[in-house]
Amino acid sequence: MFSEKKNSLKICHITSVHPPLDVRIFHKECSSLQANGYEVYLLHSMELNTIENGVHIKGLNFKNLNRYQRFKKVVDDLAVEALKLKADVYHLHDPELLRISLQLKLNGAKVIYDAHEDLPRDILSKKWIPFIIRKPVSIIAERMENYYAKRIDGVISATAHIANRYLKINSNTVDVNNYPLLNELNSIQTLKGNNEICYVGGISRTRGIYELIDAIDNLDVTLHLAGTFDDEQTQKEIMEKPGWKKVIYHGFVGRKEVWDILARSSIGIVTLYPLLNYLDALPIKMFEYMYAGIPVIASDFPVWSKILEENNCGITVDPKNPKEIADGISNLLINNTRMKEMGINGKSAVEKKYNWSFEENKLINFYHKILNK
């Protein structure tokens, strides 16, 4: 039986881009697999070498590499280390790793690709790619992903929208959503009626930082901003805006600090631009705001609007309209009863359906299916 031999099966997760303690990769997928009886290894490109949550974490200690060096040297070295492990399953977390997928399969292992984002659509908004070649690069990327996706054993995606694309290519595809871990919330209190709001995540123009800073300029609020800017120029321009005086900038923070910020805040902001790769995304920050018991102000995308309206846990606004964002913040802050109701509703929704326990079951069942093909 599968359950009798599970303990002897070795799983190797590989990332060339993400930090070793990435929430989706380590805290959710690797830790869940280890807790369900697998021997789990995590290979990455950075420095950390340790065993945590029973997961063997091994880093290659690469520093200051450009994109080409990462694509060539890092991926090649990760392949060498991965093959040494002789794992039963290799779980790849970055598109550039797909080029070693068939090499890993030649050794009799199963190979899974974890599509965190809709890469072809994501490329269309990448500033570092010259605009004139973004469309051709996007087409090439989609063909590359499709080529390998057909030949490996399965695909895991971060949303149902991404899964629908891969199901046309590989029937062994499942969406494992990046919902919150219920055990991360320890002493988060419900609303305190203060005028503190927050944004946690990557900071860039397309994630709405310019409009958010403009929106708070004339409001009596404090914005807790946590995350890293995508480039120095954006950071410089944002810090020169009048609204920056209302900001407490935390920089990159760990998981405990994230929850500390949410505990202090009355509203969580997620006003990303209406780009193709965002419209159907399910940003973890939105569900973490909900779980912390604070109402959400989000972009008026149909998918997001449906979640917030069905659960009465937030409002949506035009992410490119600072006045609409400001009005949304003001209207919530003056109505503590409404904020409290939305906060309670959001937390309840996460506890009932938008949490990792349901996704963990999908992950484990998917592994069961792959290993018994």
C-alpha cells in the first residue's frame, strides 16, 4: 500500500529564485509534505544550510549574479546537487528550472512544476524587458512552458485560472492556492479603532504604490508599509512625495513582524494595477488581512470583488484613482461598526474556506496520484 512505503520516499523541492524560507515553498508545501511522512529536501541558491520543521535545507551560496548567470550557472549546479539526492520526486518552483526537468526524469524520478504565476502574462509587464520585445518573449516563454509541461508528471498552480491553462496540456494539473496558515495567527486582536492602515508585499508602480501614497496625503492616517521596492528609482520618487510623511517604512520583515503589523492596523490595502497577470491572481496579502480581522480595500477586479462582496469583508476601488482610494479609507475609518463587522466576516471566511488546511489536502492527494501512476 502507498501509506506503508511513504516514509521511504524522498522529495526534493528546488528553487533558483526564492528565499529558502519562502512561505509557499517552505512553510506550506515542504513542511506539509514532511509532516505527512515524506523525507523532504529543499535546494536553493542562497546561503542557508539547516534542518527546520524536519526539512533538509541546502543552499549553494550564490551571490550577486545577473539573470543570465542565474539561468545558466545556478540552474546547472542545482541540477548536479539534485541528482546526488536520488529523489523520488523533484518539485520545481521556477520556470528556468524546466530546462533540467527531463534530465531529472531520465533518472527515474517524477517531476512536478509549480507555476506560481502566469509567466507569459507576467512578462508583458516586466520593466526590465524592452517593451518592443515583450510580446515575442511572452510567446516564447509560453511555448517553452508548454513543451516541458507536456513531458513531466504533473503541474501545480497557484490559482485555478493558471491551472485551466495547464489542464489543456497535462491532465495531471491541480491548483493549490496560497491561502494562509491557520497556525500563524496567535494573538492577533480584532480592530482597535485606530487610524493605522497597512500594505504588505512587493512595492512597485504596478502594485499601486504611487496612488496609495497620494491617497493618504490629506488623510489623518499612518500607513505601515512593509516589503522591498522593485528598484531604487521608485523608492526615491515615493520618498519624495508629500504623503511619505504619513508612512512608517518597515522594509522587508519576517512572518512574526507581518502579523505584528496587521495587529496594529485597521485596514489592509491591496490596490494592484489591472494587468493581465494580476486580474485573476489570489494575492496572499488579501487573505492575510482577512484572517487578521481587518477589512480590505482592493482593486476592483471581478475575481476580487466577488470574494469581498460575497463575504462582506471589504470594498473595491479603482487602483489608479487616488481620490477613490482615499474616500474608501475615510469611509471605512469613520464607521467602526462596519469595519468590525467586515473584520469578523473576513476572519470567519478564512477559517472556513480560504486556508492552507484545504490546500494541503489537495497537495498530498496530488502527490499520492503522481507516485501511484
